[in-house]
Amino acid sequence: MNAPSAIRPATSTKPNPMQTLLWLLKREYWEHRGGFFWAPLIAGGVVIAILLLSMIVAEATAARHGVNIGNLNLDRISANMTPDQVATFNSGLAAGLMGMSIPIMATLFFVVFFYLLGALYDDRRDRSVLFWKSLPISDLDTVLSKVVAAVLIAPAFAIAALIAMHIVTLILISVYAGIHGVNPLPLLWNPAPLITMWIKLVCLIPVNALWALPTAGWLLLCSAFARSKPFLWAVAVPVALGAVLGFTQLLQQFSIPSAWYWKYIVGRILFGIVPGGWLGVGGNGTLRAITGGGDTNIELDKFDLVNSVLSWGHIFDAIGSIDLWIGVAAGAGLVVAAIWFRRRRVETSV
Amino acid sequence: MNDASATTTHIVRARGLTKRYGAAVALDHVDFDIAAGRIVGLIGPNGAGKTTALKAILGLTEFEGELSVLGLDPRTQRTELMQQVCFIADVAVLPRWLRVSEAVDFVAGIHPRFSRDKCQAFLARTKLKPAMRVRELSKGMIVQLHLALVMAIDARLLVLDEPTLGLDILYRKEFYQSLLNDYFDEEKTILVTTHQVEEIEHILTDLIFIKDGKLIVNASMDEIGERYAEVMVAPEKVEAARALKPLNERGIFGKSVFLFDGVPQAQLAQLGELHKPSVADLFVATMKGTYA
């Protein structure tokens, strides 16, 4: 039995782990190009289309009623504005742009939610998992690539689409103003607050990613564990547990309000991937502050609403908050459990 | 890779390999060795434990007993193992969204033993185009793609689980021809399960029959030829033939054909014309009563 292969040295060149991860991420992008790349662009495109349509309707209505809104010399108006008024205008503009961004963020939430639910389930259902498992890739690398794709890659594409949409919006408004003989440059294109806002949005990607880890871990665990219907597992289990806790008033025995469970467990494992979900953690009651509630410990700047909600101090508060890091630890535990199931559950039937 | 695997003579070595699914026993204390440079057919009826054995070898399932593949433990050293083991499970396990070019790029990116040039050369012989997606391909073309990827990997063990299921005869012939002509050499080992026994029996060097989780036959084709013989017996000698306890008896053109296990060939020659039994006939004879 001394076949030649017995003496052939089994040389093995270890592939560079970073390179493997990059290929795995590329793989996720190939499979989910529609969700990661096109979905936020389309959401932004729809917003732009609505904006464009309303401009056309406004124009048509004005023409039909013979209203001439041209020759309104905004140059002179803006020249006559006090610095406070200019700042208020800019603040409103930034808030408006952020409001327009909600459809992209909502799209990102749904894309990432269902991406995570299917990430370790769909390939088991169609048995293509057997192909992936026939390659020298560890289950650890596979699951980590899905975490990174969900919490960093997908949000990065969404933020890029969002900034592109902001720029297109500003150009459209400028053109519209220009048609009416108004020079938009001094008011609309006040670069400092805009660029600060965009830089913050990019910097928030890793903060959101840390905040999203419990949700990513839980959804991946359900995806790796479920033999069918991962969505039901992911949603029904925490909701049913909440109902049981509510009926039995178990938590109240330990003087924990039942809202605590819904906010800190269900909220964190299902809605942690909502962009900016950590808002209201560092500063007590920030979100109430935005809606005009009283008790707040952050000073909202009415001249720069967006940048004050997303203030650097506030971002650092969130990074330093114990809530965030407990979530990171819980998320890591859930990811480890997902890897364990990925190792053992190969097909949905077995 | 450690030295142990480099000096191992057996590509696969199983001792007391057992797998239970609840109360059902899929593999029942199975022992076998697979040497390098062999093409081993693992043949058995549905539910006999073939796929379970392959899954154990590939580290895709838990099991009891000892199993070493290339000197590695498939349970704990899967990632290392898969650098040297390739696997084609029955058709259509390639993900439907994957493009041909992406498949080649990906495997080239993560597999240290993959040769892109070889793969392109294999693909050039097919009608596959880089931009095609798996979902646009016929079953036969999917297998061509998978085979091109696998043959471009310098692996030591290739595991095939019903690789040609659902393919027409042209693709099936081409599949095994490519494997023999362009892939197999004395440094490689192929382990294949299939129900289309007739198509692979001439390429096998070893045969393992498995039934109800146990190995019924485990021998090289040469040993099979010595051990089993088929005799075409004239009517007047039928009783004499039956006295030798044949494995099987069937009638053909008014004569009886008997299959014997381990009866000396000189003795059988007196009964009538001797033949080497086909694997299919041997299979049918040894598996009698499986579904009864």
C-alpha cells in the first residue's frame, strides 16, 4: 500500500485570513447586490422623483394661475438676513435633508433584517451549503463575514446613497431656484454644516454597528438554528416570552417593570439594526427633547438641530455607555452560538 | 498540515464508525480503509448509509468511532481537511445566483490549491460563458461547471455523491471520461456513490457494498473477480449447482445462471460456462430482500 501519495509531502499554503474575509464579503455582495446596492439607491431615487414631481406640479399650478414667482430677489433677501436667520435656514435645510433620508434608512433596516434571517438558512434550504462547506473556509469566517456585511457593508452603501441623494436634492433645488432667477449659492450651499453632517453620518457607521450586534447575533442564531421559518423563531420567541412574563408578572417580582423587557431585550435583539437606535442612551431623554419634551440634559441648538442631536459629545456618550457594551457582549455570545449551529446543522432536513 | 498525514498510507481509515439518527442506525460499527490511488465505488440501496458515510468523511456530521481522513479528524480539522478534499454532492448544489466568472474568482481567491488556468481550460471545452448564472444553466452544465472547479483543485481525495443524478447519457459519459483522462492519477483517490453502477464498474478499482449500515462486500475488483463467479448451467446440472449454495439463480434463454461466492472456479467450470459477474448482478444478488 505504498502508493506515491504516501510519500508526497502534503504542502499546504495557508491562505491569508484577511484575503479570505475579503472574498467572503465579495461573495455576500454578489449574492445581495440587489439589497445592499440597489435598494437604497432606489429608495433615494423615489424620494428624488417625488421632489421633482412636486416641483413640476408647483410650476404647472403657478403657470395655470398666472402666478409669477420669478424676480423675487433672494439675493437681496439673503443679503438682508441676519446671521441668526441664515443659521436657522441652514438648520431647517439639514433637518429637511435628514427627514428625506428616512426612506433609505427604513429600507436599510428591512434589507439587513431579512439578510440576517436568511444568511445561514437559505443555503441550507437549497443545499448550496454543501458547496460552500466543500471549500476550505471555517464556519467562524463564514459567520463573521455575514456579521460584517450586515453591520458595516450594507450601512456603508446606504450612507453613500443617502449622501448622493442629499447632493442631488441640493442641485435640484438650486436649478429650480436658478430658473426663477434666484442665486441659490449663498443660502443652499453653505458647506460647513452639510459637510459636518455627512462626516458624522460616516463616523456613525461603526457606532451603529456596535449597537446592532445583539440583533445581528440573534437573527444569525435563528438563521443557523431554524429547520424552517427562521422569521417565526426570531420574532415569536421573544414576543411569546414577553407575553409569559407579562401574564406571570415574573419581572415585577424583582421590581423590574415589564417595559424593561420590551425595551432592553426585544428592542435590542430585533431593532438594534435601526440606524441611530442608540439615540437617547447617552443623554437622558434626547428623543423627547426633539419632540419638545422637557427633561433633557443636552442643549439642542435650534440653529443646528441635526448636528446638535448628533453632537460629538452625544456620540461619545453613546460609545461610552454601559448599554452599548453589554449589547456588544451579548451579541458576541449570540454570534458564537450561531457559529456552533452553523457547524452542526448542515441541511434543513437533518 | 502535519507530518502524520504526509506519511499516512491510507487516505481514509474508519474503525467502528457508527451513526445513529434517533433509534435508526445509519452506520453500524463499520471498518474500512481506502488506499491512495484507488477509485472506490460505495454502492448500496437507498437508506443504506452511503451518504451518511460520506458526510462523516467530509466532517458534515457527528459520529461515533474512529475516523481519520488524510490523517486528520474530520470533526475538528475540517478547514484544513477541505484544502485537500473535494466534494460534489448530487446536482444543483451550486447557488443559483452565482455567475460562472464569480465561481472561478471566488474559488481562486480562497483555495490555495486551485489553478485558474486549468479551470479556464476545462471551461473552454464547454458552452459555459463567464456571465452566465447558475440558474440559467441546465443540470448538465451545472455539473460541468462544478467539475471544472473541482478538477482544477489539486486535491488528494475527491468525494462524489450521486454526481450524475438526473443527467442524460452524454453528460454522464463525459463526466467520467473527464475524471479519468484529465484528473485521476496514482496520487489521487476517488470515492463515488451512484445507482448507475453499470456506468462506473469498468473504472472502479475497489468496491464496497453497504446494506442496513453494514458493509456486505469490501474488496478490490480483482478480488471480486476471483471470489464471485457466474455460471450458465444446462438443465441437467441444475440440481448439482443448487447443492453448492449459490447466492442467486436466474433464468436466461432456457438456461439457469447461478452466482457463486467463494466456490473454487475449477469446480464451477464442470457445471458450465464461467463468467465474471457484473457489479449490477452482484449488487442485486447480495441485496436480496432489502425492501421486502
